[in-house]
Amino acid sequence: MTMDKILVVDDEPAIVTLLSYNLKQAGYEVVTATDGSDALSLGLAQSFTCILLDLMLPKLDGMEVTKKLRQEKVQTPIIIVTAKNDEFDKVFGLELGADDYITKPFSPREVLARIKAVIRRTTPDEPVTPPAPMPPANRAVMLVGDLQIDQNKYRVARNGKNISLTPKEFELLVYFVEREGRVLSRDAILNHVWGYDYASETRIVDIHISHLREKIEADPKQPRLIRTVRGFGYEFVGDGHA
């Protein structure tokens, strides 16, 4: 059985050693890089289960590596590892197509949990939370108000004009549409869309919903499709009436 292969990218030798040791102990094959240029080359040339990517790298920073990998249609899950406490970096990384982030200092146990969650989401034969019933075949293309959501082509359009969503934003939108009219907690969204249930990480849900609103709402400051239910979570209102 082929082992899951992880690419660890960091310019700090101690971090690379720590992560490599713990990942190998957990049964993963590990490939390492210490600068963004090598990371990009490896990411394009080899197939990885997950990429752990530091933001502050020589030659090419983690943001550029993420951007270029996504431009080349590399869909390997990327977990950003950053020492920065600036929310902008986290948000920008997620917007470029990263799947998750971890802030230094971190524990190896947390990193392993995040990787397992990513693998659980992207490997069909792994045990996962039972999915909601599939919509009828004629709903492969969903019509929600003036939005058209094509699940086969991973495309969203408004009145024929394409709306550019990241893979995670698309997954989040489909999750909402399939549960129209139900109030969904942040924990439930986090568990279903990201595959883990760290209550302290529900901020990642708010960040993605904010960006999704910017793209699909007529007025993101007064959202009518995805409305906030204070104290509970979010509700998708397909007809746009709160």
C-alpha cells in the first residue's frame, strides 16, 4: 500500500526536522524543501497528499507558491504555516486557494490532526461523515435566484457571467444550497466542509463566508442569500428574502 506523501516547506531547519520526524513516525512519506522555488518545482513535478507551506520563504514566498500551483491546476491540499498573527495573511492565503492555516508556534499533534482531516476529505475510501443525499440528476445545475451553479464543471455564474470562486468557496456554497432554509452552526459547517471539529477554529468559516458574500451577494454588507443567525450560525435563503 502506497504511503501518503507530505511536502514540508520551511526555511527553519528545526521546524523541518520536527515536522519530518513526527510525520514519519505517523507513517507518512516526507519530502522537504527550504525555499519557495524548490517547493514550486516539487509541487508541479510530484504528487503529494498534502503540502505544509511556510509563508516566509527565500526566493519565492508561500503566497506566490500557492498562487502558481493553483494557476497550474494543482489541487493538492495546502496548509499554510505562518508565524504571523496578521489576519490579512491568513485571509489572503485562503483566498489564493489554500485549504487551511496553522499559526506558529504549533504542536505536532495539531499538525497531524489537520493533515488527517485533509486526507479524510480528499480520499474517497477513507471513513467520513455520511454525506447528505445527492440531489436529483437534473439538479447537477442548480438555479438559485439569478445564480447558476454547475456541480459538474465547478462553475458559478450570474445571468451567464462567470463568478470566480475558490474550490473551498464553491464547496461551501453547494453545502448551503443543499441545506436551504436550515440554520447551520459554525461547528457543523467546519466539520462538513473542512473535515474537523476544532471549535476554536470556527473563524475560518466566517472568513470564507465573508469572501463568498463579496462574490455572490448584491450588497455584501446587507447579505440576503447567506444571512447570519446571531448566536447560532448561518442560514441560506434561496429567494434572497430574509
